[in-house]
Amino acid sequence: MTKMGLKPDHATFAALLSALSHSGMVNEGRYWFNFMVNEYGIQPIEKHYACMVDLLARAGLVEEAYKLIGSMNNKPGVAVWVALLSGCRNHGKLSIGEMAAKKVLELNPDDLGIHALVSNFFAMGNMWDEVAAVKKLMKDSGKKKVPGYSVLDVDGKLHAFLMGDKSHHAYKAIATVLDNLDREMSFIVK
């Protein structure tokens, strides 16, 4: 890119940091984050911090991710806190995760997806009073979470599957095949 005379910008580095985050390349992420600031003078924005927090938290470096949030010039937004909360959930970091959960709810109190994420975090930590409080918030809001679904085209006919729906006429056969595949794949992984 630079050989062609093009100069990377905020978006270039956001895309790079996101790719490194999803690839688990922690050292490379640190390098390019610092390179962006020191070599190009690009001041990190929310997206860059969210990518770095995600990168570190995914790798189990939750404390380092939390310190990075503390170094931000601006007030961290919901994307940064969600990235931290997800890492805390995946790595069982309850104290930092509890604080992140409260920040997420404070910043985005009406998003049912956020409520589900926070509730799942609290459930992972056996924090049942907190789970009940979040579920009550969801119920009191009057909003309903839309279930996830998939649509498949089989021989020109569309089949829709709602998450948790067992009403499809071939459900038992499909579930049996999926269970068998799951068992076979678990042998490969081990």
C-alpha cells in the first residue's frame, strides 16, 4: 500500500486491528497499534480501542485490556465494554466482568441483546441474583427478544428454522444427524 504512495488512515488501521483480533495475533496487534500512533501520528479512536480490547480479552489478557481502557483519552463506549465483557465471560474473570456488565447496561439500557450478554455473563459466574435482576429489566421493558433463525433452500423449497423450534416435521431426523456429526467431530478434535 505504502509502495503505491497510499497512506493508511483510521479505517485502514481499524480493519487491520480487527483482522488481527479475530486471528488471535496479540503481539502483531500491539505492534500495529503503536505503529499507527508513533509512525503515522494517528490518534486511536473508539474503533481502534475496541479492536485492541477485543484482541487482548480474547487472548485472556483481560487485565491488560482493562488497563488499556483506562488509558483512553475519551470516555469508552459500549463497543469497548462489550469486548471486555465478552473476554471476561470466556475467561471467567468475574470482578472485571461485573464492572464491565454494569457499564454496558448503563450505556445501552434498552438493547435486549446487551441484556442477554450481561445475563449470560452473570449466569456463567453463578450470580443468580444479578441474572434475575437483568431478566426483570428485560421483562419490565416490555420488549421481546427476537429468536435467531436460519433459512435453507433444499431443492428449490425454503425451510426456516427458529432457534429452539422443534416443530419441523423432520426435527427428530435432523437432530439425530446433527448429534451423530457432533459426536464424530469431537473424536477428530481430541
